[in-house]
Amino acid sequence: MVKVLIKRINSEVELPSYKTSGASGMDLMAFIGSPIVIKPNTSKLIPTGISLAFPEGYEIQIRPRSGLAAKKNISVLNTPGTVDSDYRGEIKVIIFNHGKDDFIVNNKDRIAQMILAPVIKMELEKTERLPETIRGEGGFGSTGK
């Protein structure tokens, strides 16, 4: 278990929590003064009222909630969104409405989920040739249907 510090911007902010013992993500809730309408094919930045601090070597990933995706065509625009370990500002979620109807976000609605994930840093090494593979430079759809 990794300790994550959480700061509420306001005492009325509900803290995220795991809804079941097997849940990978904690639900994030909107913290807004009045409802926000998201028109079809548009997005809005939704505040959560929380800030986090967690160890270097980890990131928080912001992901869509499957129920909102399946039932309302609502997703996180830059999924998964990344919160870096050195960011201390308020967590906000870019919600996109893929549906045909307006989607209304109310205060304390569960809008996304967050997970803590390890980050493996890479070291780049310049080369003129890459090792050969069967796929080679085949791009999108090159391996079949």
C-alpha cells in the first residue's frame, strides 16, 4: 500500500473511496457550485475539490467510469489523464459527451475514477538501426482485421 496525501479545498468535499474491496480505482466526484451542462460532442473541465501528494515513481491515472460510458456515452477526454507526482493543484477532469443528449453534472456526481500506477522511466539510446521484427514498419491494421 502506498500512502497518498489528500487535501480538500473545502470541508464539504467528499473524499474519494474504493466502493468494493476488489476495486482498482477510487471514484472522483464533481465539486461544483451549480450544475454544469455538457452539450453533445463537447467537453467541460470539472473540478473535484481535491489535491494530492504521492511518491515520485508513481502517477495517478484518471479514467472514465464504465457505467457512464455504457449508459450515457460519457468519457474522460484525454483518457487516461495523468497526474504527475510533482503536481499539487486541484484535480480536474475533462468530461466529454459522446451522446446525442445534454449531460448534466451535479455537485457530488461520480464523474471518473483514479488509480495509482507505477511509472517506469526510460532511457533513450540513439541508434541508426532498430532490431528487425516480423511486423516491421506495418502500422494501423497491418496485423489483420
